[in-house]
Amino acid sequence: MHMHDPHPYSYDVEEANFDERVVARSQDAPILLDIGAEWCAPCKVLGPHLERLAKEYSGKFLLAKVDADENMRIAGKHKVRGFPTVIAYSRGAEFDRFHSSQPDHFLRQFIDKLISHHQSGA
């Protein structure tokens, strides 16, 4: 790992690479898909919080970030009604989701549930 690399546990996703970076990748690791927008205040709170957790969990889950304004079809495909919406992917399919910014204990429970679901292969 080079020091200047951004940490590898979170990355941006757009329509063109969605299937590869979210659907296919979630076969190996559970993924949180964070769908937000620049103008959305709760997104600015949740986004950095999820990035800190992704770093702390160091690869037990990956954080895929989508700018909804530039990727309306991703938001549309997931029937997103508000931002932020976070969708948990495991083995190529949606497992769970939540809306709006949430407190730390909620996020950890949500992530732990996703990880154990993924590991059980259910």
C-alpha cells in the first residue's frame, strides 16, 4: 500500500461501473451503497461517518458512494425516495436499507447484521 492511496474501503460508483463495482463485488464482500447528493445536509453528516466506519472495519465491508444527481438511474432503479439512502448489498442482491442520517450505534448494528448475513451465506 502506498501512503498516498485513498483508503481502499470506500470508492465512488457511477452508472457505467455499477454492476462491476457493486453487484459483482458484493459476491466477495458486503457493500454499503450510499446514495446521496451534494446539496443534501444529512448526507454531509452520514458520508464521513460511514467512511470512518469503513476504515475502522478495515475491509469487512466496502462503502460505495453514488452522487444521485449524476446517476439518477441508479437512484431510480433502487426506488430511492430521499437522500441519503443506504442500501446493503450481499452476494449480488439487496439485503437491507435505511434512510437519512443515523446515530453511530444504529450504523454499527446495521453493518454487523450485514456482515454476519454475508458470512452465513444465507
